[in-house]
Amino acid sequence: MKIRESTEQERKEILNIHKQAFGEDKGPVIAKLVDDLLNDETAMPILSLVAVENNKLIGHILYTKAVVTQTEILIAAQILAPLAILPGEQKKGIGEKLINEGLRLLKASETELVFVLGHPTYYPRCGFIPAGEQGFEAPYPIPPEHAEAWMIQELNGDVLENNSGKIQCSKVLNEPQHWRE
Ligand SMILES: CC(C)(COP(=O)(O)OP(=O)(O)OC[C@H]1O[C@@H](n2cnc3c(N)ncnc32)[C@H](O)[C@@H]1OP(=O)(O)O)[C@@H](O)C(=O)NCCC(=O)NCCS
């Protein structure tokens, strides 16, 4: 299995991974989100990685630009969303490998903070910790019972300890329905 950046020609195959992984109800919505994010100028810089086996795409992850507002310094930040592995390929560690390869590349390109809204038992394996208690607010309020799902990770610098603020995501991701679960 190989992980590399995706190409424009692979867009349809990538959208299909999301459709299948997220199922009948959510699949088309998430696939549209990915398609729109790949066209969204305000999401740049973007990192789009695919997991490939025998020339077939089996997983995809997207990291898009985030801005930490209310800080005196400009912080280089990204949001991880979404991540999907083809149903027949799940639970083989591919998701974790895609996350970690993304984090490695972002660290090398001097990204300081990465955010994710996701399963609070899954992402901490890759170094994420709850973001709310660090003073970083999501673009839309996260209900208290799901507070642990909004997470952060510092890759570079010393910005976590001395800063706080509200996160502004790309235009396409900045819709309330993407922040409900
Ligand atoms: C969630 C997902 C990306 C994980 O990818 P993966 O390659 O299957 O995950 P890994 O093999 O790296 O890790 C598997 C572990 O994640 C856990 N996991 C998978 N889905 C989970 C979920 N919805 N909630 C909590 N844990 C989950 C598994 O229980 C497994 O735990 P174990 O190692 O203790 O058995 C994949 O299952 C998927 O595409 N799901 C559908 C789409 C989705 O929910 N995307 C994530 C949005 S936050």
C-alpha cells in the first residue's frame, strides 16, 4: 500500500470512496463536500492524500486551511476533514497511516496547528487532544456532550500554550451542517 498526493484525474474515484464509506445517506453529502473543497480557493493550501493498492484508490484524506482568529500572531493551521476508507479495507490501519502521513507532510511544511472534529476515541491515537480546553473554539459551537470530538494537535512552534481563539475554516466547510456531528 502506497500513500501519495492525489491527482486531478482521480477526483471521481476519490468521491466514490467517500460515497461508499459514508453510506447511502451521508455519502453523497460528504462526496459533494470533498468536490467543493477541492475547488475552494479559501481552502488553500490543501493537502489531499490517497492510499493506493494495486493501482486502486482505497482511502482518501483531506486537510484544508484554517485561520485562528483573535490572535496577535498569524498561525499556520489546517483542518482534517474528511477521511474515508473503502468499506472492505477498513480496520487495517490505513486510516491511521493516512492521518500520520498527512501530519508528517504538514509538519515539514511548517504547519503549526491541526484541528479535527471526529471520533474522540480514534484521533487521540494520532496525537490529537481536546481543543476546547486549550482555548480553541470551533467555527460553530459544539454541544457540551460532544466537546471531546473537537480536537487539536501542535506540530511546530510553541503556539498552543500562549494562544487561543476561534477557528475560521474555508468557505465551503463553514456551513453549520458540517459541524453538527
Ligand atoms: C473511520 C475510518 C476512517 C477509520 O479508518 P480505518 O482504516 O478503518 O481505521 P484504522 O484501521 O486506522 O483504525 C481502526 C480502529 O478505528 C476504530 N474505528 C473505526 N471507525 C470508528 C468510529 N466510527 N468510531 C470510533 N472508532 C472507530 C476501529 O474500532 C478500530 O479500532 P481497533 O484498532 O481498536 O480495532 C473508516 O472506518 C471509515 O472510512 N469510516 C467511514 C467514514 C468515517 O466515519 N470517516 C471518519 C469521519 S471522522
